Amino acid sequence: MSFSSVFRYFLFLLSFLTACESLTCDGMPNMQYELPTLKAYDSAQVGSGQGIQVIENSVYLYGHAATGTVQEFDMELQPTGWVGQLTVQERNLIPHPTGLAYRKDFPTFIGTGGWLYLIDWNLFYEDRILDRALLKEISSNHRGTRPEYVFYHGIWYVASAEYDPTDRKNELLLMDPTLLSTANNIEDSGVIIHRFEIPQLVQDIHWNDENQKMILVQNINLWEGWRLSSIDVDKAVPLNNAENAIEQTRCLLFYSELEGYTKLSNGKEVFLTGDWGHHLFSTE
């Protein structure tokens, strides 16, 4: 039996034995429980996985390894051999990347606790380090910087989700990408356009181009369980609340810490956990 098959069986067995006892999304709007069959992939170079971003026709995982690391995969989730280090002059500038916001013809931002970094993606891709690619460091007093591009009322914004497990009132910001790219702090005049409350334990944001919905990538409990909440941003902004704009809650009964999610053009759903090593999974 292959490693992938053994790992899938172990993951299923662990989830079956533990999830039903302690993982619950009861009370969430439009909730459904799932235990999908998943295929495991080797993504050891990323270290502790933190998120996923699709750029052009490639999948990029970012995480916390010996340095902050970005690794490229093809659409079949096989490594291409490209790996980038989030370093400047051999200094580990972004050891724990928590977000990568990319949109063609828009500024690219990488987030980590208390900072957003504006980078030139093409230079980073060419050099595999940030020495030439780092353009600006932008400070933030927002508790968690998990950037992603989100579309609202005909405009692309940089969304950033707060992560504070001790406070039930976390917040999501929608920021002007042009003004953000010239700011010293996200609170500079005109940068933040909208803000609204979100549930706790949001690890990442995924924008679904297909249905124009924002997906909050969450944990069910602290550091465990997988939850995906599909949000109608058109409702969340005027309500000042994402929880009242949830259209679907998917509660996936796996016991690891979900950190990243995306859906590929081939229909596969991809999940990244915070475990070290074999932490990349997809639906069959």
C-alpha cells in the first residue's frame, strides 16, 4: 500500500474516532457536516503550512520552514522544483507568512503578524529571494494580517482577516490596494475603506471567482477542525457582520489545523494544514 493510501486511511480513522466527540459546528447557519475522501501529497519543503495561492496556472504553498518559504506546484499538485525563500540579505524577513494576496496587474502583498510586505512578484520569482523584490514594509496594529483580493461593488480590495482566539469580535478589513502600496501603516488616511466583524479562528481567506463569494478558512476549535464559511460580501459590508451573511457553512470532520484552502479549475479542492511535512490534501 502506498504512503498516500496509508495516510488517508489513518486520517480517516483518526477523524472518525475523535471528531464526532469534540468537533461541532452546530448552530452555524446553513451548516452541513462532511468527511470527504482525500489524497495526500508530499509538501515537506514548506515546513508548517500556512496558506495557498493560485497564480497563473500554478499552485503556491507558503509556510514556516527553516525560513519563510513559498513552493510551486502544478495543477496536479506535483512540485515543479521552484522554491522561494522570504529572506533579505540572508535575513529571515518573513519567517511565518500568513497571507499572499496576488492579482494580475495589482500590487502583491505578503502578510505576517503586524506587517504587510509589498513585493514585486516577478522579481521574487526570478531571484527566489526578496533582496530586489521587497518594495515596502507596511505596519499594522490589526491582530493578524491575512491578505487576499476580494471583489465588492465593482472594485478589487485587499482584504485582511484578524486572528485573535481570545476575542469573539474579530474583524476583516477591505483596503484600497493603491493607497496601501504607498502607506507606512494600514491606518493611514484613505487606506481602509470598509470593515466588518468576522467569526473567530479565521486562518485564511479565499476568493471564489466562480461564484463571487469570499470563503473564510477556519478552525472549528482552537488549532483543530476544518470549517469553510461562504460569505456574501455584498451583505456583510452593510450589515457590518460576516456571520449574518454566511450562505453556507461546511464543517469537515478532520482533527488537524486547517490553514489554507483553494478550489482549482479542474474541480479539485485543495487543503493545507499546519502540520510539518505531509500536510497537503485534495479531493479525488
